[in-house]
Amino acid sequence: MTLQGKHALVTGGGTGIGLAIARALAEQGAEVTITGRRREVLEEVATDRIHAMAMDVSDEAQVVEGTQAMVEARGPIRICVANAGVAEGRALHKTDMDFWRQVMGINLDGAFLTIRESLKSMVTTDWGRVIAISSIAGVRGLRGAGAYSASKHGVIGLIRSLSEDFMGKPFTFNAICPGYVDTPIVSRNTDSIARRAGVSEDEALKMMVSANRHNRLILPEEVAATALYLCAPGSESVNGQDLRIAGGQV
């Protein structure tokens, strides 16, 4: 497989899953624009094929202007990976509107804006791939994380609808739904879960590990391999799907 010359956008591309996907795409020849809110983090991982751009996906103006700028610099977006997200649990009766809006603004609104703006240039070409990083919580729900689960369910609904809109055209739309992945988000959640559940950090980590059916954290590179598959020859008929990377049955 070669993605030589194809322009890819990966939001939240400075760390974790996003960075693993950006590196995998660049290794296959793509020119990759990575975005995030912290420019210094992006610039630390930038290379000759991975280009940093500060952008907050929950800010419509930033997404519109940023996407226009990256298209002008590197051509139409052929691969859109809507990865940027926030993962924080909170019991529903403790969820105020500010928290709800924050989660929806980043996870769902951010995916919508990223995909909408990417499609404006993608549809002028003869090939494109849209990949949204949802979560296993978008398939079965996650206890104590109503806002997060709802936002990730919404991402899958958006992907399914778009696949219908473009059915029969040379563009596919799919969601990847990982379980717990070995990223900085898991490290932050370890402390949060320990405090909320009144357990040690080791016990909190074991809770997350045991939620993956194969009883280990998933590597970011495993998720990246799935993204590469969706960009590879032979994946043309995979469309409107939620691919579950969770170590076993859900």
C-alpha cells in the first residue's frame, strides 16, 4: 500500500491514538496535518511529513479557517481522522450543563465540524476515507459516564448517516471503537477513577484493564493498524461500520 502524496488530517494528533495514526499514515507516504490545542506538543512530534497546526475542534471558526489553510498548503484532504476527544466520567445526577456541553462540544460537535470541513475538499477528488475514533462506550455505554457514552454513540450515528449520503461514491465512512488504550488519557483516568471509587491507583488501573476482554491495555499502534486497513486496497466495501478493538466480544 502507498498513500504517497495523499493529504491526511488527524485531529488530536499530538499524542496517543492520534499520533500513532499520524505516524502510520506518514510511513505510507501521506502528508499528514496534525491538530490540537497545544502547539508545543504538536511541534515536538512534527517531521518532514507530519505538519503541526494548532486548532480547537470545538471552535467552528478555528476549524473552518484551519482546514482552509491546510488545504491551501497541502491540497485536498483525502483522509480525515476525527480523533480529538475528551474522556471523563461523571455520574448523571452530578452532570451539569457546562460539563455536558464541554463533552459534546469536543467529542461530537468537534467530529461533525472536522468531517464537514474536510468533505468540502475531499468531494472534489476521486477517493477519500473518513475515520472517526469513537469508543467501545459508543457501542454499549459506560457506567458512570453518561455524557461521554452519549457523545460517542452520536459519533457512530453521524458516520452511519454519512455512509448512506455518499453510498456508491468513492468515499467511505467508518468508526473505530477501542476499549481502554495505553495512552495518557488512561493515566489521567486512573487517578480520577481511584478518587471517585475510593480505591488505589493500582486497583483503578486493574479495573480498566479487566474491562478489555483479553485483560490487557490496547496499544495505540493496534488502533493505527485498523485505520491503515480502512485506507488500504480491499477495504472499499467496508462502509458505515463500527470496528470494535476491545480484545473480545462486547
